[in-house]
Amino acid sequence: MNNLKKHIQWLAIGSFLFATCGKEVQQEPLCDGNTVPSAITNIQVENRKGYARINYKVPDDPNILYVLAEYTSGKAKTIETKVSYYVDSLLVNGFADTLQHEIKLYSVSRCGVRSQPITTTIKPLEAPIHDVFRSMKVENAFGGFRLTGDNATGANYGIIVLSPNQFKEYEIDNYKSVYLTTGEKTFLAKIRGMDTVKQRLGFFVQDRWGNASDTLFQDVTPIYETQFDKAKFKTYVLPGDAPQVTNGARLEYAWDNRLGWPYVSFTDQTAGGSGPHTITFDMGITAKLSLIWIRPFPELNPTQFYFLTTLKRFEIYGATAPTASGALDASWTLLSSFQITKPSGTAYGKDTDLDREVAAAGFNFEIPLNAPRVRYLRVRCLENWAGGTAQNINEITVYGDPR
């Protein structure tokens, strides 16, 4: 046993010495701190919209670790761009003008020693923020305004809104400003919750370097919007409308401000047939619609909203004096077509917490501003989440201008 212990001890000592020797080898200097690396050569510039690509040749110098560009652009302080010595080009970004800009280029050693600077000049083309600005449109909308435009590069920009303060000085209004996410080639933003009085606002486009376009000042007059009185709603069943299921659901439960079973409009797939299922109701007033809010009924297995008869693809029609036949003839106007998508994109029957949170809050469906005034509404289900055409509406709310 004693011999075995000694053998193990010698093995441990030998392992320690071997590891120590390995560490000593790794601690040898990896670079020469006194050596200035060779500078890059053969520099060529390709000017682009708001940036430039600089091509070059990296010298055959084993001491070089990376190439560095140093410059200033827009409101930013000095910017440094680094690329590996394996790469023979780099991008210098963040320019909003078309002036000449000086770029200093260095090769940098493994010890952080810079070469002598090589200076080149770029002259970028007009930056994309100006294209976004020229495409931007501001339109009055219900309860606020709409911002639309093009963003061909899909870059991340801010549409900054300026509002006058109590001293009539314009300042950034973060509640109205819009931030475009990467990849958006067009944008549509709807700002709501504003008073229906005319006010002058400013709009400009800003990039991540702090560069800004010109500023557009425009008068905005939000269109009056209110929630319609559900006490005036009543059923208006027409020939061809799908019957409700017979175990408790009723059409009028769709606007009774109660959630859960049986307070739901729920059509019967078998009795209603395989074609699109339609329900019709009378709002009790003729009005210009702005928004329809629908909250679907959750199936309890466990709670799933994107399931069975929940609307997936559907149409909403409006009329002021519909024909008694129930046909979708000229007396009805297609207000819009809609589709509900699941945020998570998970498979059918597998709702996530986010899916349930979004659906439980209800879905907003905007009616086009040029839609006519109507009194009667029809919801026509083209496809539900089970692949059929039956539909359910746990609660519906309608907004617009009834005046």
C-alpha cells in the first residue's frame, strides 16, 4: 500500500511539473512591442449612399493583428472601425452629407502598436435618411395621425416628432415618435389618443449616428373618435346567416360586456354548412367607422385562443339599408378583409403565454378612412383556426364618429 501511495505522489508531482512547463512556454512574448507594423497599400475607395467601402492590400507582415480606420461623421465623436488582417476591405459609416471626409488607416500589431497613418478621402453619396424623409407622408386619422413612407435599405431609423411646449418651443415628443425596426422596407405608424384640435407638428428622420434630415412642419387635425354605445346594438338575422350553437351561445352575447362561456356568439359548423359563416347586427346608429375590436373565445384545454372556431381569415361588410334577401349584393360594402396571426408562430393547438396575452387583450381591426358611413355590420368567416368556417366572437366593440 505504501508503494502505491508513493507511486501516486510521484505521478502527481510529474503532472504538476509538466503543467508548469506548459505554462512557461505560453508565457513567452507573442509580439515585439518595439516593432512598428508595415502600413497597408493599394487603397481604393467605393463611395456609397451614406458610407464608403475602402479596399486595400495588407502587407505580408506576421506582426499585424488588424486594420483600423479612424474618422468622424455627423454628430458622432471619433469613430473607430476594426477588421481582421485576413480581410482586405472595411466600411466607414454614418455620413449624412456628400462632402469630402478624411479617413486615417492604420495596421495594428499584436501589441497594439499602430503603423504610420495612411490618409485617404471619401465622398459619400446622399444618405438614405433623405430618401426616407422625402417619401414620408403625414395624414389625419381617427384620434391622431398616420405616418407612412419607404425605407428601401431596411435600416434602423427614428421618425422623430416635435411638439410645441407651453412656451411654444418645439421639442421631441417621445410618445408620438416612431422607431423603424431593421428590415422594414415600408412603414405605417398610427398615433392615437390625441385631442381633435388642429396642431402643428414637426417631423424628421434620424439615424443611429445622430444624423438628421430636414424637418417637415405640418398641421395635424385628428378626426373625432368615440366608442359606440352597445346598448343600441341588436340582432339583425338575415337569410343565409349561420345559426348559433344550441347549448347556450347567443348572437347578442357578442356585445354584452361579459367574457367566457356562454356569453359568446358561436355559430354551428354543421347547421351553418361548409361555406363562409356570417353574422349580422344593427348598431342602432349610422356612423363612420374607425376601428373594430374583437376578442375571441378561449377554449379551455388548456386556454387556447388560436383554436377551433376562432376567426383566422374574415371580412367585415357594412350597409345603411340592406336588402331583406340576405345576399351580399350592392347594398353591402366590403369595409375590409382581415387575418389574425399567432405571434409565436407555433403549431396549431400549442399557444404560448405571449399568444394568450395578445389574444386575451383582443385584436384591433382598422377600417379604411375612405369607407362609407354604415349602420349594419356583417362579419363573414372565410377560415377558422381548425380549417372550417364556423366563427366565435366573445366580445366586439366598435369605434368611429357617429355625429
